Amino acid sequence: MTSAPAFPADFPARAVVDLEAVRDNVRALRDHAPSSALMAVVKADAYGHGLVPSAWAALAGGATWLGVAQASEALALRAAGVGPDDARILTWLAAPGVDFAALVEADVDVSVAAAWALDGVAAAARATGRTARVHLKVDTGLGRNGVMPADLPAAVARAAALQAEGVVRVVGVWTHLAYADAPGHPTIAAQRVVLDEAVRTVEAAGIDVEVRHAANSAATLTAPALHYDLVRPGISVYGLSPVPQVAAASSFGLRPAMTLQARLATVKDVPAGHGVSYAHLYTTPQATRLGVVPLGYSDGIPRHASGGSAGVGGPMYVGGPPTAGVGPGARGADADGGRVLRVAGRVCMDQVVLDLGPYASERAGDVVTLFGSTDGLAHAAAVPSAEDWAQAADTISYEIVTRLGARVPRVYVGQDVLGERARAALGRGGAGLRAEQTPEAARWS
């Protein structure tokens, strides 16, 4: 096990992203859907993990498709060197004015859910002299994007005419599930019935459907009847469970790819009864030692994870020798003296405070771990997860990792699992990698 990459010199925190974990998670997901192709969803900057590095890692794990919401994300992947021979890319969310021609020229599959989009893609294909690949999205019950079943015959007739003209090729029919994270919910089977009928409608028009797809992370892991020709896992690619109430990520063979850490900016002694942070939601019950963590809601730390009278507070793993009286919400110390403390008081824009306890030995510059990997820690079970933060903030783990601010540097390890061409593409700087992200740093502690 190698040592961790150095902290950036210009920011006192880092999000360490393990590309080997991304690769291995995709491999595990393929095992859950062995008869289907796999699209790794890398929208929203790969759920905060970094669009291009995560995409390459997913491809190394066996993904053959990449999924994004916005046209800009698809074009960024192509510009970074992810070519048509590396992966099919599907983009599915657009508004009038989108540059469909750029997508068609970049060999990107485009989802259409309205007449204006289908006609816009066709016009772009005529202008570029290429045939556009489209996926018809059907609203089978989610109530977001998608052609309503009653409108599908007209949409299919228009698509068939454009396909006969040679400007589009309908390659996919798909939908998104409303209750996939509630296995067994009756809407899951109901949406499947509607999708199957939609596919029959498309095929009756003489269109040969290449891929039918419906399964997100939850359905990939819990609903094999929804796997069809292609599965589209998102959050599980990054090692988080889409159904934490059913099973932890490790039960599915997944491990978290992101670890968020910061250095303590200040450690100081305060008396009993000392108010902490705005509105004094937390007051020290005894003379104690406080530590300031230089991350706040501008960095994506949820204000709803404030501690004290506001709630339980977000958890952090703090190292050091075993202590007594270690502050609010502490779990027992591990073999190395590490322990979990919770945010004391209000989460601020740039910082939060921990009550380290009266006998704490931590000093400014020591590292705290907000969530993530347990590698190299003597008592790994104590390290908080993104799900722990989600519970503290009354949200989901998706939001915890995705909302992480742009000023928090992503530091990549595990690049040695990528192919030589992928490493070369990342090394050219198109993905915004930092100098300390060396390919040999495959593991860290």
C-alpha cells in the first residue's frame, strides 16, 4: 500500500478519488447483469468524482456506454479523447436551442422525448450529412421527460418517416423508473408493462430496436427483469448503495470511490459554557478543545448537518490517541485512537467546528476524514460513509457526493488500472488532474 498523495498546497482539503474502485465497481455491476451491456452514468461530473477520469475508469471495468444528461458533458468526453471506438455516449436532457449538429458530428446518441427534439435532430443530420442515432424515451409513469403512451403512435410514425429518409436511425427505446429504490413496489412491474408495449409499437412500424433500457443502479442490483439489453447504473458505479435500507454497498460487491478529508485549521482550548458557531446551537458542556475544519456549505457540506440543538451533526473520523470525554456523539476510540465526532454547532460557509474533547492531542494540520475509504485504518468500521452524512442531513448519498464544490481538489489514485492511451489523455491535462496524481499511487492509507 502506497502513501496518500500530498495535500494540495493551495487548499486545506481534498477529495481522493480511487479510479481502481470505479473500475472494480463496474466489474461487480456487470456480474449483476451479465446478459446486458452496461452504460456507466457519468452525468453531473460523474456524481462529483470527475467526469473524464471516472469515464475512463468505468470503461476499464467493462462499460461500453457512457450516459450523461447534458450535451456539454457528451461533447466534453469526446473532446477529452473518449472516441466512438471507446464508447457509445447517450445524452438525454436538452431544451430548444441545443446544438444537435455538434452532437451528431461527435457521434453521440441523442434521446428524444418531444416532436421538437426529433425534428431538431433530423435537421442537424441533414445539415451535417450524417445519420443521427436516437433513443425514444417513453414516460411509463415517472412524469418527467418522455413521450406519453397516448402520443407514442404519432411520434413513432414521424420517427419511421425520418428513418426512411435516412436522416435518423432509431436505435433505442427507454424509460426511467419512479420507485426502483423500493424493490417490489407495484409501479416497477406496471412501468415494465408500458415499456414493453411501447417497444411493440416501435417494432410494428418496421423499426429494429437495438437496445431497450430501463434499469438504473437500484434496478440493476435488485430487478433482473428490468435489465433488458442495457443497464444504466449511476451511483453504484461510485460505490454507494442505491437501496441502503435494503443492503449496504459492500453487500453488492461495491466500495466507495471518494474519500473527503481536510486538515484542521485551528485547535484551541475554550471554557465550559462557550458558544460554538452561529446562533450558539452548541455550547460546550465542559472545558474542552475545539477544532476548526476548513470546509463549509460553499464546498457542499450540508447546512442541514449542523449539530447541537439543530440536529445530530455530520460525522467525521478524527485520529489521535484514545481520549476521555471526546465530545458530542463520539463513538469509542479505535486501536489507533481514532474516533468519530459530530459537527458541533452550525455549518458555516467555509468551516465547521468539532468538539475534540478536553484531552485531545490533535493539532492544527492534522487530518480528519468526513467520509469514504477505510483503507489503512485500524478500525475501519468507524469511518463515516456518505450515507452517514445523508442521514445526518435528511437527504440521500447521491446528493452528498454530487454537491461537493468545485474548489475542493479531486486527487486521483489508481490510474495504473487505466489503459496507456487513457493515462496519456488524462496526463495531457484535459481532465484537470493535479500534479500529485501519479499513476503509481494505486492505493493509499
